[in-house]
Amino acid sequence: MTLIARTTDDPLAAVPAVRDVLRQLDPDQPIYRIRSMNDVVAAWIVDDNTLAASLGVLAAIALSLACVGLYGVVSCGVAQRTHEIGIRIALGAELAHILRLVLGRCLVLSLLGIFGGLALSAFATRALGSLLYEVSPTDPATFIGVTVILLILALVAGYVPARRATKVDPMVALRCE
């Protein structure tokens, strides 16, 4: 059982009077965990802040893993297409065209992942809605902001393999055949 007493003075100064009243009502009733409402609210806030910090750390780890995974996929695709890229360069393709080719593939993969994630998050926000403060579960600014951040990180992750693809020596790529 929980008892909440409202006072005009210091809440902890009223504890002896509240104990006396409770003992008169039921002397066998145990009285413990006496705290002010400020302490109770502070404990709730700490719990929520800990949860928010934990979710933030997990989100950062997930974002890092997504970037590393995208880098690996695009890098592997560039390595598999070294011969093709070498032929394109030998036939006179501009380096900007090769860069666009690789970054375009990276962008397509990223957009597929982002749209899939947006669809899944539309369902997940209902479950997480109780954890949000002053933000609706379907806040468009949040969804747009996250999408832009993911696109920027995807292009950064794809730039290194794309830059490496522009440096393919056509003679080395053709010699492998």
C-alpha cells in the first residue's frame, strides 16, 4: 500500500506526524520507504534517462554496423567488377562516370534499406510511443531527419570504394583475363 501526504511545509518534517496517525489507525501496519515526491520523481527521471542513454548507445552501434556493412557490400561489389571498371576506363569512361556508377549502386542499396526500415518503424513506433516525450510516434521531422542522416552516411560509406574504383588501372584489370 502506498500513502501520499500533501504538506505545505517541508515534507520530511511531517513524517513523525504521519507515522503517529498511521500507528493510531493500524499499529500492525509496517511503515517504510518514506520519501518526498521530489525523490520519487527524480528516481523515475533517472530510470528514463538511463533507458534513453542505453537506447542511444544501441542506436549508435546499429548505425555504425550499418555503415560498415554497406561499406563491405559496396567494396565487395567494386572488387568483383574490377574487370568491368577497367574495361570502361580503357574505353574512355570518365572518372566521374565511374564514381557515379558505384555511388548510384550504393544509393540504391541504401534507399531499399531506408524504405524497409521506415515501413518497419511505422509499426514499432506504436510499441515505443510510451517512451517518447513531447514527440509523436509518427513525427515527420524525425523520420525525415533520420532518412537524411542515413543517406549522408551511406554516401560517405560508399565514397571510399567508389574512389578506389576510379583508380583501377585498365592494364592490370585486363591482364587478369
